[in-house]
Amino acid sequence: MKKSNFITFLLLAALITFCLPTASFAADTGKVSGSEVLVIGDSFLALSHDITSRLQQNARNDGILASTDKFRDLSVSGTMLNGGISPNIPTQYQNGVNAGTVKYVIMDGGGNDCLGGSVDGAVTAAKSLFQQMTKSGTVKVFYLFYPDAQGGLSGMLNPKLNTLRPQIQSIVTGSTSPKGYFLDLRPTFEGKYSSYILSDGIHPTLAGSNAAADAIWAEMKKVGFFETTPLTPKVGDCNNDGSIDSIDFSLLKQYLLNGGSTYNSAMDLNADNVINALDVVIMKKYLLGMVNTLPAV
């Protein structure tokens, strides 16, 4: 090859190389680290772990979790909030903290306490667990509560669940550090129990697990559960669902009846840094249209 032709060849090769598109190898990173998300609870979560699996997939699809990352699921079948087999739910949490930072908790709990323990014991243990989370620096907690039991267990179990549910909801939604979110799964399962619940009457099928996880994920997106910027609670919106209604009124009353000790700014309707009967009066007036804005100062 002549020297001039060789030089021309090199120039053409360089030009072609320069014009070719370069491949992009962006890092596959999510908004949160899966190791900082802890799943704890009983067999509603742990029997198949399908709820966790579906939540992880939803998180990956929405860019919250990297494609190969996953949550830490320490849930164990048969466990209680108060006592029972080891590791019980508070111990699951502590084991998670001992192994690394826990910023977010996804959990259930109390079903086995209703079966083999006591409602009062579960409530006391839940309060203690949230205090434990505060000390350990957990930022947010998402508490899912069971659908109704079916079949032979329903007559014994559902009345206890109905007693426990509002008390757990009050503890969760009344917590600001960590910020608590509560989801009642009964509406998700309503009318679909035959396909969503196993023959034992209490555990979800794969379809039920997926439906539960999708409902949880929809609520998480709605409230910005994995958002890194702190959310300012709307005064009066006690369950942080975007509206102020009779549910918030019930939660406020339940909070006072349970002797809530954790200050929740959403329940302080007159901005006096105290949550008491006066806030209940203001909420009632707001719902009746006698008060137009909150806080009422």
C-alpha cells in the first residue's frame, strides 16, 4: 500500500470511530439501598414471602430499588408482638438493627397474639417496639393489618382483630419518629376471599399476596414512603391519606383514649403543642363546617 493511501485509510478509520455512537453503561442504582429496608412480622408475610417478593419487584420497576437489590426479610411464621416463639417481632427488628442500618420497616403483627396471647399484651409490645425504633434511628414504618379471618377461625379471631386493629392504627399513625403509615387490607380482600385466602382461612394465596403487595405499594407511592425529603404532615390529616374526614376524627379520639405519648403535629389542631380534648372539639367543628382552616389559631 502506498504511503498516501495508508494515511488516507488511517484518517477514514479515525473518522468512522469518532462518528460511531458510544455505549452508555449507567450504573443500575435505586433510590434506596435494599439492606436498609427491613421486613418483619408473622406468617402472613413469612409463610411464602410472596408479598415481599412482589414489593421488591414493584420497587425495581419504579426505580426505587436496583435490579439486583432486595429487602432484608426477617419475618418468621408463628411469631407474636409479645412473647411467643423466638425470634418474636421486636427481636426480629433488633436482629435487623444489629446487622446494619434500618431506615425503613415494613411489618405486620398481632395476629398470633390474638390467637394465643392477648390484645393488651400486643398493644403494649407495639408501643415499646416503636420506642425501640425511635432510639435506633428508623425513619419510617409501614404497618399492614390483616384481612378478616375466614372459616372456622373467624368467630374467635375476628372480634379480637377488630379490638386490636384501631389500637395498632392509633400507635402507628400517631408516631412521627419514626413516621408511621398504616394500611387495613380488608378493602383489598373484600369480595375476593375465595381466591385470595388459603383454605386455612388466614394466609394469602399467591393472588392474595400479589394483591396485598400492590395495594401496599400504591399507598407507599401515595404517601411518598421512600422519598428522601421529609414530608410535612397536613394538620388534621391524621392518617396521612390526603384528606381530612371522619377517619381522622376517629383516630384522634382513639389516640387520646389510648393515652398517646408521642406528639403528632397532624393532631395538634390549634398549634399549641399539646394534643387534648380541645383538638377533638376543633376537629368536630371542622367536619361540620364551623371551622374553615386548620390549624385553628
